[in-house]
Amino acid sequence: QRVEILKVLYRGAKVLILDEPTAVLTPVEARSLFATLRAMAAEGRSVIFISHKLGEVMAVSDRVTVLRGGRTVGTVDTSETSTRGLASMMVGRSVEFERVVRENPADTSVTVLRVEAVSANDDRGRASLHDVSLTVGRGEIVGVAGVAGNGQRELAEVISGMRASTAGRITVQEDLVKSGKARSAIARGIAHVPEDRLHTGLAASHSVEDNLALKNYRTSQISKFRLLKRGAIRHQASTLVERYDVKTPNTTTPVRLLSGGNVQKVLLAREFSALPKVLIAASPTRGLDVGAIEAVRERLVAAANEGVGVLLISEDLDEIMSLADRILVMYEGRIVDDVPADGADRERIGLTMGGSSTKEATQ
């Protein structure tokens, strides 16, 4: 980010437009960026800061314009509003941001997911996971925090069977998940919401009903003698669309035509309908509006309340701290910290995300 800003300054730009500039920054780096932007504004330059992170908007801006559905719904002075007020403008109703209070506490005496000394390579064949071990209890939400590119994607793919490991083992309630075998992960009860929902999680050009059938098309519920029962597929889709409040013209609509929030609802509906024991959710609210974010978070908490172990992988530290029971920090393909979320020190987590040791982060 600093290099990009220097390039702009070198060209003598008077207006700087930043679109989600903190996505790959630690909290400490984000604060440094905000100080730089403030200094630029003090020198007479104009900054347009585009973000869905309302806390950052409040921290860096003088004035806020809110867009909804491609239209301006209002402009306010930052000093005269709050994150709650901005959220209400964005979705047209009140939105709560407090830490989620769970109906059913996690049962950590029962381990539903165990990852033991797992290592894996990235797409270029380079080591990206190094001896990673973690556990998730029944009904527990374990957050994995870290700056993008520190092995989070590879971790999610290894657990879900989409990527083979080079060492270690993964079990769901003591049942082994075969390395690099997605069908084995599904059979063991692992559900996966990948960070790229359209290109990895769904078949974008196919219909809503076809995407909802991808998890159970082999079952007698919707197929017979290896032939799909179209009526059963459509009935299943109609039921899930209603249950998960998916806004779509009909179930034959290609999923790529839906809004980001409704695309994510389709993905969650399919994964939850399989009654999983473990849910791997990677950046589940990235790119969604505030209303859709609230709906997705409610679904994750509801799953945990029903006993599903949730591994929440996110670069949004606010999201992790509001939802997780326990927080792991990943840096350069390793788990470098493991702390209870209740009372967690945001500064410490931010520093360990950036590579500081836990000893340095607590000094």
C-alpha cells in the first residue's frame, strides 16, 4: 500500500481513491495508513476512502456518503454519526454490532475436528503450511486470524479435501479424512464455504436448484438408478430458498445473476442442509453489505448452537472477535497464537498477525 501511495504522490496526484485498502493490512499497519492519509489531507490533497468496515470509515473520514442499491441514500459529517447510524443508513433498519451472545455454550470436551501436524504446498509447489495443529470442539467457533496470504486458503482447502497435504492427518470425531479427497471430507461431515463463493463454491452459470443439489445428487432423495429426479431437485430448492430467505426470481435462475448476499445464502443453504459436524467458513462475509453480513453471521452462530464445530477463517478481526469462542493467529503458514476470544487483546492479535512473537506482543 505504501508503494502504491508513493507512486501516486510521485505523479503529483491531487485526489487519491482507495478501494478497501486495509484488506491485506494488520490493525497496526492500518493505523499507519490512516496517519498517512491524514497527513496527505493536511497538505491539501483529497482522499476518497471506499470501505465496508465502518469502524475504519469513522476513524479516517471527515464526511461519509452512504450508497445502497447503486444510489446515494445520504451524506453526513463523521463527527455527527456513529457506526450504528451508518449501518442503519446502509440497510434501512437497525443493525446490532455487539459481541454475539450464544444460546448454547461450546462443548470443548468433545473434539469434532482435529488437525495434527499438517503441512501442505501452495499452487506453485512451495510449502505454505508448516506443521499446523488445531482442534475445534462441538458447538465451538474457532476463529483463524491473519493477513491474506499466510496459509489460510491452503488450510481451508486441506481440511475440506480440496488440496492434498504433504504431512499430518485430519480427523472428524476420530474418523480419518483422506488427504486430497473432497468426497471423504463430505462423508465425514465437513461442510465448506470457500472464500471465492462463485468460482469455487458454486457453478456460477448453473441454476440455483442445480447448485443446491451438488452436495446430495448421489442420494436416493433426488436420484434413482443414477438418474436425477428433476421434480425432487426443484422441491428441495424451493424448500431451501424459503428457509434461507434467498431472493431469486425462481429456482432456475443462474446463480451468477443473484446479489452477493443471496449467492452466499445459496452456498450456506446447501452446506447446512447436509447436516454437517464441522463447517469451514473462509471469509464468509467478504464483499457483502451490512444486512447480508448480519444474516450470514446469524447462520454461523445458529450452526454452532446446534452443535456444529465452526472454523471461521477471516481477515476481518472485528468479525472474528465478535463471533469466535477462541482465536488462532496464522503467520507464514504456522499457528503462532491461540487465545480465548473473551477478553482477547486486539493489539496483541494485530501484532502477532504482523509477525511479532507473542512475547513481543504482550510487552
